[in-house]
Amino acid sequence: MRSDQLKFYVIFTITVFILSFSGLAIAKEKVVILHAGSLAVPFAKMEKVFEAAHPDIDILREVGGSTKMARMISELHKPADIMASADFAVIDKTLIPQYAAWNIRFATNQIVLCYTETSKYADQINRDNWYDILARKEVMWGHSDPNLDPCGYRSLMVLQLAEKFYKLPGLYDRLIANRPLKNIRVKSVELVSLLKTGNMDYAWEYLSVAVQHELKYVSLDSHINLGDYNYDAFYKQASVKVTGNKPGTWTTRAGKSCTYGITMIRDCANAGGAEQFLAYLLDPDGGLKVLSEMGQPPFIPAWVPTNEMKAALPDILAEWVAVRQ
């Protein structure tokens, strides 16, 4: 074989190989997941484990406040396969029935007050005096935007419930007066960096976020932490008015225990891969185990509220989901 022929053969072989490899990469099924910021760490681990077991599927995640993520689907028609919310009610009110048919409750959480060793009065704060410390003028504290993130309106509910539980009239207004608007952030996980850099003393977060980011935190009485469904009757005394699904409208969120929901978007582009990921997520030895290891109690089994909703689930998910109220 002449040298020019050999050169052509080598180039041709390499080109075919590159094109074949590119074709395989392009052929990967891309599953797009929009989810709450408080799920960022466990979902990152789930992504790695799932992709290792399913090399033909590429998980693409976008993180943000649950309300914001849901509105991106309903108002901006952003393409997505799965939506996971820190408050299942966001899916019910924003996506069902037009954009989703069902809503699986898969995990719970509770609200805690996070801080670091450099926070003012870090050596004094506890579950009996936290509200006195937050009321001090020199203390900088904040929470996420209640219009965009469930942790935001849940943080305000905690303050309302504390006023009732401790029988301290005016406590809510006194605390809010000491929280400037600049301390309200788009999503709760943004507050973590402010705490760690010393730009904020205290921030309201989910317990799982505190554990995952190794923050100090004050755990609250079950009457006010929104973490125990047995206290839902008490939690209902709190309510927060937030922006509605349409500009210029408002809706009221009533207090209830933290319950996370997840759904698959109607007519999504990658239904097969989405169903496989959800099956992994809902497996007690799969994604639910990851949540448990990261400080977020899962529901085992996950559940839906009606038989009709369970009947609407893909067959691959039915074995992992129960029906209960």
C-alpha cells in the first residue's frame, strides 16, 4: 500500500471512529429535572449513581425556588421532564391538571434556624431565646423569598406560630421589623454562603440543608417547626399571602407540615428516561435512602392521596407508591 493510500486509510478510520463516538454521545437521552434548592445535594448524588447505572441517560438539573420552577413550566413553557417541589401544594396549584396528572409525596423536612460559630451570640442562642436574639438591632438575619420559595413562606409561618405558642403578642411584627428587605433572598440555599462568609448571622433553612452544609442550627419545638403532621391543626393557624400564578393576583398559603412532591410533566420529551429516574428515586434502597442519609426523612412508601391518582401513574412507579391521606 502506497504511503498516500495508507495516510488516507488512517484518516478515514479515525474520522469514522470520531463520528461513531459523537453519534453515541448525541444519542444519550437527556432528562431535564427542575427542583427545589433544598434537594440540590441529594439530587446531585442521585444523578451520579443513576447515570452510572444508566449510561444512556444524561440527567440535567436546574435548581431554584419551587414556586419559581413551577412557574417556569406553566408561564414560560420551559421544557422539562420532572418537577420536584419542597411543597407538594405548588405542584397541585400550579401544574395540575394542565401540565401534570399526578403528584407523589416522597419526603418531609422541618424548619431550623441556622448559624455559624462567628454569628453574633452564637454561644448564647438556644431554642428558648432565639426570638429575643433575632430581635436585637445588631443581629443580621434573613430568609428566602416567600413568593418564589416554600422555605420563605414557611419561615414566616414559624414566626407566626412562635407568637401563638409562646403567647407573645406582637412577636411576629417585632421580628419582621428587624429584618431588612435586602435579607430576603431568591432561594434558601443562597443564604448558606452568606452565613459561611459572615455576611449574615442567622438564616431560616430546612434541617436537611443545615446537615448537608454542616451548619450549626437551633431546632425548634414541634409546635412551630412544621416538621410533624401530628401538629397540622396547630400549623393551620399560620398563613402567608404570596403572589398568584397570574400577574397581579394573590394566593394564601396555609400552614401545614413540610411535604415534598414530585411529578412528571405531561407530554415531556424524555418520558422513558424520566420514568426510570423516578423509579430509582422512589426505591427505598435507591433515592429514598440517599435522602435519609442526608438528613431528610423520606416517606416509605411514597404516597398519593387517591386511587385515581395512583391509577394515572406509569406502571414502573406503581409498586413504590401507596394511597393514603
